[in-house]
Amino acid sequence: MLLIKRRVLSLLLLVMILLSFGIAGSALKVNEELKINQDKLDNLAKVYVAKVIDGDTIKTTGGEKIRFIGVDTPETKHPEKSVEYYGKEASKFTKNKLEDKKVYLEYGVEKKDKYKRTLAYIFMEDGTFFNAKLLVAGYAELLTIPPNLKYVELFKDLVREARGNNRGLWKKEEEEASQLPVISWQKADEYIGTKVIVEGEVIDTYDSGKAVFLNFAEEYWNTFSAVIFASNLYKFSNNPAQHYLHKEVRIRGRVKDYEESPEIIIEEPKQIRIKE
């Protein structure tokens, strides 16, 4: 009897965990055109968009502010930031598609953010999944905040596609790269504070659990290294610690000094390329 009770409690605990992370709630089926079936819209909340605040936030005719889950468009109206690259384009896209129109909402497990905005996935009248559309077109980056993770795998794939094809905001990175100096890893300490492209062979890697380190010398503690923090690993389609080991690579970024050793922090997969 005691064993049965323990098993029941374990199952209840598992269900609670799944619910808290939004895994137990099944995701709507999204087709290749990033649309859901029309009959699924009837089960969602319906609102009318009075105003587009920026690329990822709208205001309804009822005065409710709604922040799109899983996406982050460049800032256009942040009180402490200037207008960011591709921000106006993202806002214009959302305005053209949603303003003065009816949309359908699928709420997140967590329904409000710290600014009291409603958190939701947005679907257009024809079933188009608008959050996904922003990502695949290059108007937004992925923003992953638990427990609202229902479509995170789809979103990851769409960002990789947009990034790989230099769409929208990702195009700037390639334009910038063509203007950067190319240096060997041995000279990285001469370029502290400068954006460069570093070339060399990764001879050792280390995954600490908090970050992956790509090292270019046996005495890695006082020579150049590249660092990928665990929070950015989801962006990679491979395991960087294995994929780049013993490969000649080019790494793009700003060289920083960390405990008297040069390093570049890799936040995006496009910052590192294997030399052909």
C-alpha cells in the first residue's frame, strides 16, 4: 500500500512539473505554411487590434497590451535605448499585418509579464501563426522564457532558417563581417576591445556545464579562447564542444580581456565558421 501511494505521488508530481513548463498542454498543429486549421481558431480568444506599439507588442480595442511570446523584435520605443537596426521594419510589418484587424490569442502558461502585459501566441484570421512569421522572415530573434515554451522547438528551427539565409535583421551581421580585420589567434591580445575575425585550430574544448570553451593552445589559461555560455547553446544545431574540436575555424566578435587572457564570447552560431 505504501509503495502504491509513493507511485501515485510521483505521478502527480510529474504532472505538476509538466504543467508548470507548458509541456502537458499540446501545441496546435502548424503546417508548412505556418498556419493552423481554421476550426482550431474557434477555440481561441478573439480580440481586435487598435494599435501596434512595436514589432512584438499590440494594444487591443479594449485597452489590453499584448506581448508576443517567444519573439523579440528590435527596439523602437524603449525609454533607455535608441531605435535598433531593423526595428522600424519590424514595427511596419506588424502594423501592416495586424492593425485594425481581428486576431486570435493562445495564452501562455504564464499569462502576464512583469509589466502586466498579457503574454500570448498570435494567430491571424487565415490561421497564420504570426509569432512564427516574425521569426522566419527575420524580423525577430528568439526569446525563450520558461514556462512559456510550447512552440520553442519550432521557433528554434525558424530562427536557424532565417539566420542561415541572412533574412532581415540577420543581414547586418554579414555586411559587418566583410569590413573586419582577420587575425591569427596568437595576436588576439593585441586587439582587446576591437571587433575582429580570429582564425585558428581548436585543439581542445571543455564543457563546464555553464559554458563551452573552445581553446587554441595547450596553455589555454593564458591564451585566446572562445566562450559559448549555456544560455546560448540552444541556438546551435550541433554540440559545439564536439563539432568544432580539431577544426580550423573563423570566429567573429569583440575581443575582451578576461583575467589577462583574450577571449571572444560567441552568442550566435553565425559568429563561428569552419574554414573550408
